[in-house]
Amino acid sequence: MRVSREWKDSSVDLAVLSKRLECFFRTKGLHTEETSSRDNFKILLSQSKRALGIYVEVIGLPSDFEVDFVLDERSDFKIMGSVLSVFLGGGLSLIALRSKELFEKLEPEFWAYVEKTIEELSVPKHD
């Protein structure tokens, strides 16, 4: 599941936005790990050293970018989970369910925080 929103003509420092998003998740008791390139910031979320399959991507340029909030529901993970659940008693299915519940719980508050943060970080245009 991927929920995306775009901003144009915002003039936002994406590295600062990414750091602020990491802080948001840390206040929720989650661990974060950021990877970045020139125009892409990815924040992986974990809880108690367990990957959740939830991440955020900030992609683009300061004046034209996208924020993606993603619950990774890859079919290979589901297949592996089904196979291993036979041996582990459904533990992976429970983790996937908890990840989905957490994603759905965080999503509205996450987007409100993103909107507020982008508004705070936007540099006004000078004509």
C-alpha cells in the first residue's frame, strides 16, 4: 500500500524535511534508519529491532517533490510468510497484521504533520 502526495513550488530543504519526519516517528516510539541520495530520502521504520515493512520516501527537488508513505506488502514476503507460518505458528502473519494496523493508525497523523512541517519549512518566494 502506497499513499503519495506531491508538492510543487514549495522551496523546501528536503534533507531538513526528512530529519523532521524521522523525529515524528521517534516520538511514536519507533526506530528509524535513513538512506539518502541526491534527490531521494528513504526512512525505514522498525520497532524493537524488528523491521515493520513501513517506510517513507521523499523524492524530488526542493521546488517539486513527492512524499510517499508505504506499507510494503510485496507478494514474495507474503509467500515466505505463508511458508514459514507453517513452521513458526503464524508469527510472521501476526507481524504483518501489526504493521498494517500501525500504518493505518499513523497515516492521518503523519499527513497532518507533513503538511504542517512543509508549511513551516517553505521559503517564501520573492518576486
